[in-house]
Amino acid sequence: MRHLVFSLGLIVATGSLVGCDALGIETATQINAKKEAEARAIGSACRYALRGIEDCFASNAKAGKAAVFEGWKEMDQYMRDNQLVGMPADGGAAKPAAPAEATGAPDAARTESSSSRS
């Protein structure tokens, strides 16, 4: 009797583990494959946006560098083979304006106080 209960429990446990794929539970290899594919896509997007590989690494620190570089190289070769010109990104390429003190320009408070004295 004990053997029958154990066998039945083992069959139920095995059946429930087989259903993990149907539930959308991913294995470690599936997760790693997705991360690598995403990093390659990041690399090729950086190349198409005319960004250097160093800038791409800096702005995507969590992505694997080897996969990012592989995607960048693949897109570079594709663009050369098909004579494509990249499209510079507008949002990420712009550098923030320097503060007024760093450029040597007078700040707004000094300008207002000097104009009110005149």
C-alpha cells in the first residue's frame, strides 16, 4: 500500500513539473538566451544610431559587453554590406548645458541686482 501511494505521488509530481513550460516558467538557459539576444540588439541599435561602442557600454552597464559588441559588429558589417547610413539618436546624444558659473557667464541673481541699482 505504501509503495502504491509513493508511486502515485511520484507520478503526480512528475506530471506537474512537465507542465512548467505550459505555465510560462523559464529555465536559466532560456533567461540567459533572452539576455544575450537583448544585449546584441542593444549593440546593433547603438551602431545604427552612430554611437561608439564605448558610449554603448557606458549607457548599458547591465548588458553583457561581449554580446553588445557582437551585435555592434554584426550591424556594422550589415550596414557596410548594404551601404546604409546610420541615424543619429536625438535624445541620448545631446549633452546637458553647462552651468553658468562654469562658463564664466554671470548668473541671473547678479544680473538682476545690478540692474535694479541703476
